[in-house]
Amino acid sequence: MNASRFALTIIAAVVIGSAPLPAQRARISPHETISTKIDGNRVTIVYGRPYSKDPKSGEIRKIWGSLVPYGKIWRTGADEATLLITQKDIVLGGTTIPAGAYTLYTLPAEDGSAKLLVNRQIGQWGFDPYDEKQELARIDMARTDLKPADPAKDVSVPQFTMSLGKNPGGGGIIKMMWETTQYSVNYAVRK
């Protein structure tokens, strides 16, 4: 992807991500942008960070299998669907993702496994119908059980959190953590 086309993709993604939302689509959760540069490539993720506590009642919600149902596609965060931007082609879990902007979804299964779905369509609200024709890849994620900091509590990570970092084995790693579960997938810059 040439530099001007990439710049236009980034500008379009930022405009879509920062456009005013209609009143019926007001954000409920805080949002975060994370970014890292690994092997000469910048990867950026923009996502909503819902809490385990119900915003109305304050009660701790069961996340996996309840708030995020098994067998249903989840927007990987809150409010707008999660945005992934990569400056260069990357190989994510064995699948080549060309440079550009994409939406990330998650498909958790009852056995505890989950797939990361990479979709070409961007700018959707979390409840908009999922367009499977725009899907680029379904990638298996590794699962790790997290231990609660306080054994009297069920929650180790009280707010949905994503991270980007350097993979000790080379390349990068995308992690998502919530409740007592972490999912991750490795990526590398395509040579």
C-alpha cells in the first residue's frame, strides 16, 4: 500500500471513529487507543472498555457465556466495533492481513476457546448486523486463565483491556483480558 493511500485510510478511520454519534448511540464505556511499533510497523487499536460492574446496578456481571454469549459474534469491546489499523501487511495467526483499517470481532465458544474475526467493513456500531461477506479471516486465539488478585472476588481484570506488545519469540502480540480470561494472538510483519 503506498503512503498516500495509507494516509487516506488512516484519515478515514479517524474521521469515522471520532464522528458524533446519534443520541440513541451514545457511548456507555470509556474508550482507548493503543499503538505500538514493532519491526518497523505501527499497529493501532481503538476500542471501548466496558466494566464488569453493571453501570446501572453496580453488580458484578458474569462476562464469558453471559454478557458475552458463547457462539455469538461480539464486537470486542463496547459501543463502536473495535478498529485495527496496520501500516504494513502483517501475518496474524497465520493469515496475511494487508495494510489498512479493519474491524475486530470475537467469537467465544462454550469450551473456552475463541476466534478473532477480522472484517473489512469499518465504522459499524456494536449492534449493527455482522457482514460475513466482508470477513477477511477467523483466527484461533490462545487462552490463558488469570487468577484473581483477591481470591474472594471473581474478577481479576474488572475492565475489558487490550494490549499490544513485543512477542518474546519475535513479532508482536495482541492480548485481550477480562474477568479471569486472557486471549492472545501473535503477529509478524510480512516480509
